[in-house]
Amino acid sequence: MRFLLVGCLIALSSCAVPVVGAPVAVDTPVVAADSPEARWVNRFCGMGKLLVTAGETAQEPITAADPAVLKRQFLDVTGRLVGVLDAALADLRALRPAPAPEVDPLIRDLIESFTEARGAIATARDEVRAATPLTTEVLTSAVQRFGGAVSALDRAARLIKAADLPPSLANATDAAPNCR
């Protein structure tokens, strides 16, 4: 279970990637903070920050031997992740249609990945919540479902890392507070 949670956190925190290389002098147009592009990019960066913060602030891995404590810890972790994914999905849905239509497929793919992860985590949470008492079989099934969520989150992280915003949106990052 600990490795699954660590894997999930790595996938979430990999959304923020440092940029390498030398700066190139380019005349970039100044974008107004209230422009559709700046508002879109601000929400996109905010969604990314939400995911990174969730990965950084997650509680310690589940390690309890007592089934009641284990159940509570699992429900806390999965409940928190479902909440974060609900917020991220709300932000992603609000990003469509994008002011640059070529970004819409990326947003659609992210929505699909996060929806899949959220569904798997919620199902795992519900299985454990319904178990009275928590059995090894139920926990094993829930952990396997959770593993499916980690795969979907990893896929989303790869999409975000590979995202190449068009110039109209990339130029708006300076006007977006969440992108700083």
C-alpha cells in the first residue's frame, strides 16, 4: 500500500517540471490579465498547483496493523484524493472550450484520465467503507483498484509534462498569477 501511495504522489507532483536551457530574446506581446487567454492559463496553472500541493501535503503512508486504524487511514487518504480530483475535474471542465482550440484534445484526455482515477479511488474507498470488519480480501481488492488510479494519474502527469501550449496561451502566463 505504501508503494502505491508513494507512486500516486510522485505522479501528482511530477506535474511541475523545471525548464532548462538559455533564455532567448523574443518580442512577446503583452497579454492583459483579464483576457480570455490569461484567465484560461491562470485556471490551468491553478489546477496544476492543486495537484502538486495535494502530492506534497498528503499524509504519511498507511502503516497500521490494527484493521480499524487501517480502515480510517485508508478512508482519509482516499477521501482526500477524491476531493482533490473533484476540484481538478471542475477546473478542467471549465477550461473547455479553450481560447486556442488545439488545446481542447489535451483537456479532454486529462479529463478522461482524472475521471478514471477518481472512479477507481472512490470505488476502493467505498469497498473499504462498507467492510465491517475490514478483511484482507477487501483491502487487497481496494489496493488493486487504487493501483489502477495511480496508472491513470501517471498517464495524466505524462500528458501535462508533454503539453505544448500554443503561443497565444504561452504568452499569457506572465499575466496569470497561478503560473508564477
